[in-house]
Amino acid sequence: MAKFYYGGQAVMEGVMMRGRTSAAVAIRRPDNSIYLYEEALNPRLYSNRLFRLPFLRGMLLLWEMLVLGTRMMTLSANVATGALDPDAPANSEAGRSDASAGQPQGSPPQTGGPADGAMTGVESSTDILPEKPAAPPQIGGLALALTLLVSLGFAIAVFFLGPLFITGLLHNQIGQGWFSLIVEGLIRLGLLLGYLYLIGRLPDIQRLFGYHGAEHKAINAMEQGDPLDIPHVRQASRVHTRCGTGFLLLVVVVSIIVFAFVGSPSSFLIKVASRIILVPVVAGIAYELMRLGAANYRFRVVRWLLAPGLALQGLTTREPDDSMIECAIASLQRVMRRDAQSAKEQQEVDTTLPPLVVSR
């Protein structure tokens, strides 16, 4: 079986982790307990061989960041603020709580999946794993669709079209060739750095960046073979070679090269269209470069090339406290246990199949 790379995302007062077959999010509730929610990944998307091909995997990453990430962020905000009580009685019969938690059944209305209930600490190997995670919910209705549309439109307008308009105003000074593309890329980089720096000064975002650091620490500890407990995870690094922050920096660099192939058409509308249409292409190439760099980080030249992306994570991660680390461990343990269960079930199926008879 090909090596699998676990990944995650910081959410409001929690951490979401993605495994082979499911995604789990651990959220700190107002009463300081941890709410653990798990849902199955859409097999039509994540088991599709088409999306395992190089470059197309980057499109899956974008989809995950936008749809799954936004939905989990919405859920976490509602749970963390107390606006949503996952233990409240629900009409859905799919609700299920961990036997070890002893919480009433319930399901978060926004996500359509079961709640695993409150926890006072991280999971242990003796905790009862629910038989199945929640079925993948629908995209989330008009509200989530509009949120995604506005977010994506804002990002493209600011970080792709904005630099193009600025360089267009300076065309008499910088021309239309490679120098113009480099200036456009530098403006894009400046906007990215400025945006990350400014939002990082907000108290709520600082806590979000703390959970981001906890996510990195938990995955680093797991990949190093260390026990997933608070003392060992605390000692792990809070920067990671597959971080989305480094991915954004690669997008900036790759965009200069990709847009160079478009050249300098006379029509400004063609330039604008190219910046929008080629976003998936840029993301796909950047994702493959990120995977390639992470897989070969042992080489000194690769470490030099990745150093700027790792340094940039200083803007998007903070040193987490133990409560943040606890959430990261809980969500990572859940998806790892789910994957182990799925692998065991598949092995049992394989051993029960009758032997293949070859006629001669």
C-alpha cells in the first residue's frame, strides 16, 4: 500500500485531521470538554483513481480546503461559542455517541453527521470506536455555497487580479515582459505576507494559529514514531514541510512561470481570464512540488529550497498550550484508529475469499 500522508487544519477552538477514509475534528467546548465529530470522506472523490494522478491531486486539495475545511470551520465556530449543542436531541436516527463518553445521542444540524459526544481527554486504544463514521453530508446548502463563492472570489480578486491591475498601471515603467511578471509576483507575495501578518494580530486568529501549531506538532510526532501524548507532542516541531502556508508561497512562485506561457496579449480581458482559468493549474503544480520537497527533505539542497516556506510558517503558527495539543491528538488518533479498523476489515475480507481456481 502506498504511503499515506495525514493532514489537517486548524479550526475555531479545535483541530481537524484527515485520514484515508474519514475526517475528524476535535473542538474545545465552553465547558472545556472536547467534542469529537467524525465523518466519512466522499468515496466518489477520495477513492477516484483520477484524483490520484499527479497535478489532479492539487485540485482535490483545493476542494478539500474549500468545502471540507469551510464546513468544519463553521461547525467548530458554532460548537465553541455554544451556539450549537451537539448533545441536544435531534430528529436524525443516525446520531451516535461513544459508549465511553456516555453522552446522549445527537447530530449537528449543519453537518448532518453523528456526534461522538463529549470527552474529558484524548482517546485511548481501549475506547469503543463507533461502527461507522457519518456519511459524507451534502455540500451544505446555499449558505455554504455562497460562502465558498465569496471566499474564492475574494482570494482570486486580491491575490491574482489585484497584482495584474497594479502592474497594468505601471506598464510604461516596467514594460510587458518578464520583468512585469516578476513585479506582479512580488506584489502578490507582498499582499500575502501583509495579509498573514495583519490577521495574525487579531486575538481570535492568534488562538487559531495556536491550534495550527498543535496540528503540526501532532503530525510531526506521529511521523517520527513518538507516542501521541502531550509531553511528546509538545516537544515536536511546529513547522511542517507539507503545510498549506508553504503551499501558498509555492503558488506565488509557480504563478510567475505559468503566466509567462500566456505571454502579454494585447487584450487586458484575456490577461484577466488567464489569471482566473489557470488558478487550478498553478495549484496543481505547486502541490506536486510541495509533495516532492517533503518526500526529499533529507537532501540539503531541498532543505535550502524549502526554508522560505518553513520560515513563513512563523506567521501562521503559534506555540500551542496543552489544551490545544489535546485536541490535535484526539482528532489524529480517531482517524488513525479508523484507518486501522478499515485495513483490518479489508484483510478479513481478503482472507475469507475463496482461492482462485485456474483451469488448465
